[in-house]
Amino acid sequence: MTARASHRRNFLAGTPLDRVGERRGDARWLAAARAEGRFLPVWKGRNLVESRDRPRPVGVRAEQLGDAGLAGCPDILLGVSGNQAWFALAVPAEASPSPAGEFCDLRGIGHLLDPDEGALLAFARAMVLWDERHTYCGRCGGATSVSEAGHARDCTSRTCGARHFPRVDPAIIVLVADEERCLLGRQAAWPEGRYSTLAGFVEPGESLEDAVAREVYEEAGVGTTDISYQSSQPWPFPSSLMLGYRARPATYDIDRRDSELDDARWFSRAEIVGGACLLPPPVSIAWRLIEDWFDSEPGRRLATEADAGPWLPRRDS
Ligand SMILES: [Zn+2]
């Protein structure tokens, strides 16, 4: 059985697998599972899908790995669906894999994927990126070796021996809004006109609510009240967990104190659907936060109203 959340889920969340944590140390079971398994390659941070326009994951069979230029790539057990074991495959950047399909960035195609399949690819990406970045011990600098079917790395130094587990970095993302207007900001590196919810990493010593209040104050100089949790989203770029919040403004004057944003402004619903800003991609929890607020006015529906305009990014943005 797979434990599944009952609420409406965000894209990339809700992996449809039994993670079989109890099997990760079982070498005999793993050998049999690999022989019949499906492998999800991740190369240079990109996932393998059938095609960019109609993305579906490509699960490479064990006997196809050689022909696809994927033989010898380290694998990580993701879990089991029915009798089928699924593995992430860490393809080295210097390799030249040649499987059928296209390697694509999940941020561009995530919302075109079936939700279960998107979650599966996000899990694969998160595990491969963690694995690639933890080949050395963060305590002593010694080399690490894989254990627990890829879910741990052990320091090989006899005097250290630290065990390292996959990391998830909590980040808050928040829509500050009253009934009429919401606060959005833009970073200089984004496409022209793009605005989104404010976000930032949780710092040591902070609660999530502390982080929400600090980030909004640092980035926009706005005070907040009534901070409440909305939902979360795994965001494996490379290892974030986005914790989505709503908050009401306690003050309205904008003062970009830390210069992290290029601009921050209040937007009404009419401005949002009138093309005053380019919204974040639908795959993101940022879109979901804006949508929930927008739709809270009776008769309004962002997905329908924003779809009518040419400014809505449909993919790859
Ligand atoms: Zn060590």
C-alpha cells in the first residue's frame, strides 16, 4: 500500500510508489528487482521523456541499458508499483547517452505530465542530484560510498564513518494579499514582465512563520499578519521543499530592503488578467497560491480567465 494524501495535491508531489524502505538493504531482493526493473535516467539535471510536446517518462529496461549508452550508471531505488520496481539512473555529465526520447527540464514540462508521472520524475531528479553532490563527506572530506540502495552515503574514512542521508532544504513561499490586491515581486534574471510570490530559504533558528515574516519584510518592506499554511511542493532544483503560505498585509508601503527583487508591486485581479504581469509557470506552487486567492472572489477562475490571454506562459518558461 502507498500512503497518499487526501487533499488536492500540487504538481510534482504525491509519488505513486511504495518506497519499500525496508528493502533498501536487501541485496538479494535488489538484484532481482534490478533485473526486471525500469530505470529513469537523469542527465545534467534533465529527465528522459518520450518527447517535449507530449512528455511521458521513459522507463528503460535493464536489457536496454547497454544499447542506450547507459550501462554502468549508478542506480537508486525509488520504489515499487505493483510488481514493478523503479530506479533513478544517475547518468554522468560527461557520458553521451543515446536512449529513445528527449532529456528535458521538469520546470518546463512538469504541468504537461500526468501528475503521478511528474511526481515520479521529480523524485528521480531529487535523488540523483543529491547523490551527485555528496560523493565526499561533509565532515572530514573523505570519499563516501553508496548504501541503502542509494538512500544513504557512508564516509569511507575509518576515523570518521559518518552516514549522510538525502537532504531537503525547506523554503517558504507566500502570497501576501487582502481581498482586493496581492503582492508579487520579480527577480532581475526572470523573463521580462514575470512576477511571482515572494519566497526564501528558512534560516537556522527560525520557525516557518518567522521565515515568512522576515522574507516579506526583507524583500518588500511589508509587514504581515494572519500567516497561515496552504500546501507544499517538492521542488528538486536541486533540493527544496516549498512550504506555501498565505498572509495578510499589516502595512502596504513597499521598500525593497535587501535588493533581492528587481521590483515588487500590488496587483488587483483586473491587472493580473489584463496582462499587467506574466504569471509563474502552472507547474509551480506559486501559480497555485495566486490561483487560490484569485478564485476566492465568487465567479472568478484564474485558469479560465488567464487562459484567454496571450501573456500566460504555456510551457518552458
Ligand atoms: Zn567523513
